[in-house]
Amino acid sequence: MCQPSPNQVLSLYRSLLRYRKQLKYTDKNYFSKRIRKEFERNRTLAPEESVFQYEYANVSQSFFRGD
């Protein structure tokens, strides 16, 4: 698996922020801050780690949406 492009990462970030609007039982502001914090924290990951984090985030997002 190759390293995700900046556009793919940005797309994931945006889709997670859009998902926030569907939340019912979680504080939306907390969710937004947590997403931003995690993306900022993972900005400096090595390529191998970033691929794993990107794939994990995609799978998690699909699970929560019910895909």
C-alpha cells in the first residue's frame, strides 16, 4: 500500500467533520476538537505509520456510517 496523498487525507478529514452533523449522543464540539487534534498529532508520522492510520480511519468511518 502506498502513502495516502494529501488530497485523500483532506477528504477523510472533511468527511469526518461532515459525519459530526449526524451525531446524536456525542458532543459535536468535542468530536471536532478531537478530530483536529488527532490529525495534527499524526501530521509527522513516518510513511509506514501514516498508511496504517489512514486505512484504520477509513475502516472506522465506514463502520460508524453503517457501510
